[in-house]
Amino acid sequence: MMLTVENIHVYYGAIHAIKGISFDVNEGEVVALIGANGAGKSTTLQTVSGIMHPRSGKITFLGEDITHTDGYKLPAKGLAQVPEGRRIFLQMTVMENLEMGAYVQKGKVPEADFENVFSHFPRLKERRSQIAGTLSGGEQQMLAMGRALMSHPKLLMLDEPSMGLAPILVEEIFNIIQEFHASGTTILLVEQNAEMALQIADRAYVLESGSIALSGTGAELAQSDEIKKAYLGG
């Protein structure tokens, strides 16, 4: 098991945001967390990535207890997150942003690492000297994903990668996620676009009000009448 989350409870002050959820991610899988706004998807991802810590419960990554590990230490262990809203360094160039993603590496960053990113995102190569804040929303999302790739993640966590993007760009981003998966990267995906997420997910969990309401394979949940009615317009 690559990632195991066991009975975590997370609070914002007195607000009980995550109420004892448990799930796991096997090596080589795409696992999706879906649900409405406010269901606790992003909070769950932030807790796994060490931005927040649970009040109780346990998180294990590659056999190591990371429940209370600070987030900045996790990329070196093979866990990287693409945050909601992209959070790129707007005043830096594309190349400088990518270099920041490689901070866990010692010494000069190999050119092959940049070329790996550019193989997925040719537009970034064209704009390598451009200030990141002048990129389009879709290009900024690509840069955030490319920056995460620079740390050679074993588990890549994506928080709402389609947010704010035009439908044609959403399709492109999901195609790239599938490319990452095909190249051997395990993926934990938080996504409000349930239809797209379930199309590419091996397994998925549905969050409601900080708890897991349903789980199953992506195909099973895509055919669920409950899911169709709540999330797929069926």
C-alpha cells in the first residue's frame, strides 16, 4: 500500500471538518476524491500533504508514519501536491518555477528533468523565459503540475486541477493526468468535476460533510444512480 489514511479527524478551531475518514491508495492507481463544495476534499488533501495535521488518526506513506510530518519535508519522501488555485510564483519565470519544484534535489538540476516536463507540456517550453503571472489560466495549471513533477513524485496529489478552466482545457489537463499515470506515477485526485474524475479513476471515494458516503471503482460509481443524480446531472 502506498498511502493509508486511517480514521482521521481534522478541525478548523471548533469546526469538525473531517470526521473519521479512512481510505488507501495502491501503487500505480488513480484514486479520486469527489463531492460537492465544502465536503472536505481539499482539507483531506492538505492533511495528507502536511499543511494541516489531524487531531487524531494516522497517515502512512510508503510504510512511514507521516501523520505529523511537516509538509515541506514530504516532497523529498516522494509525495508532491499541486494545490488548488495553482499557487505558482507569479513574479518568477517558467524555468524559475520549475527549478523551485526541484529544490529537494542536491546540486544542479539535470536538463532531462526539464525535458520530461516539456514533453508533457510543450507550451511551457515555448514560454520558458516568460513571467509566470502573464500565462493563461490553463498554462498556469500546466506549470503547477510541471513544478510538482520536478520532485520525481511517487504519489502526485492534484487538488481541483480543472477549476476555472474552459472545457477544452479541462479535457487537455485530464489527458495529461492520464499520461502521468501511464508513465508510472500514482495519483490522488481531488476534483469537483465528478464525470471527468470517474472516467480516469481506478477507484473513488465520495465525500459528504467530512465523511465518506460511498466508495467503489470509477466505473461503478459512474453508473450509480445516486452519483448520477447528485453529480452527473442524471
